Amino acid sequence: MLQLVYISSVAQRADLSAILATSRLNNRRDGITGLLYSDGVRFLQALEGPREAVESAYERIRQDPRHHALVILSRREVDAREFGEWAMAERRVGEEGDQFCARVDQLLANTSANVRATFDSFIKLRRAA
């Protein structure tokens, strides 16, 4: 199973709800799980599932005009889903504070130390901004 973590910048005002609705349908169909964090300026996302499905999903994202400056932070094989069975968990703009951080900690509980550190540092940086 492939796990891919990337970051991108939002090229234009993106409707996160619409992106999530489409992503959840596609991900459920393709057996992909993960976590999407967006602050309205950037996307930080982890995708995991069958290699071909994750590669195809990333290629769709790469070609999506709402994204630019995509950078793959991590691409690795995992034996089991680290994000559980979430079709696509998400953080929404304006959802900050201790409650959100506690929810993300729970979502990241089974991830590798590197993936957890990537999300933790990005969230802390965004909270400080």
C-alpha cells in the first residue's frame, strides 16, 4: 500500500466543501484514505491506498488548476493504513484551537513519527501566523 504526503498552494479561492465532496466519492470508490489540512492558502494532504489508485489521485490533483507548487514530502510503502478508514478527514478554515489539535492528534495516532511531525509542525506554524 502506498502512502503519499504532499503540500501545495491554492492557486485561486477553492471551495473546500466541493473538493472534499468529490474527493470522498473518488476515494471511497478507489479505496484511498488519508487526511487533508487546508488553511485556505495551502493544502497538506496524506493519501494512502493501492499504489495505482494513489498515483492516479495525485496525478488528478497535480493537473487541477486550483493547486500549484506541489511538493511531495513523503512517498513510502506502508503495511497497514495509518489513517484508519477515513474516506478523507479534513481540517477546515477557521477550525483552530485545542479541540482541533486534539482531533488531529487522534487522527495521527497511528502514523509514522515523520508523518506526524510534518502535520504537527505545519499546524503549529499556521496557528502562530
